[in-house]
Amino acid sequence: MKKEYDFSKGKRGPVIRQRGKTRITIHIDDEVLEAFRERADTAGRGYQTMINEALREHLGQSEDRVDADTIRRIVREELRKKGHA
């Protein structure tokens, strides 16, 4: 290990920037943030990831989209349960 290091060309911030993500500062209601943190703890996931997923879902960009075949299957199953088919 060297006794001294030259940091004259060093830059602040992460060494490798994450692609597709931007660091921002926003204000979220305390109750909303606490609810996401509690849900994240229960699910064993990150609360920021859950907020991101909720925003994507709201924008209609959720990766968990349901296609027409799945909707038909679910409707048939529910009708069968109710005794309609």
C-alpha cells in the first residue's frame, strides 16, 4: 500500500453510473413513504423499487400486463365458480 495517493484527477460520485436511472430529490408525504417502507419490509424488497413499480403501473407501463387470453381464462374460472358455465 502506498503512503500517499494522487486524487487530483478524482471525481465525486459513483464510480459506475447506473444506466436508465436518474437521481432526483422529491417530496413524498410521510404517510405514503411509511406505507411503502412497511410494505417493503414485509415483502423483503426495497421501498424505492416498489415506488418505481407503482409509478410504472399508474403510467400503464407495468411489466406485469395482463393479455386478453389471461383475462378470458380468469373470467371463465370466475363464472365457473359462480355456476354460470
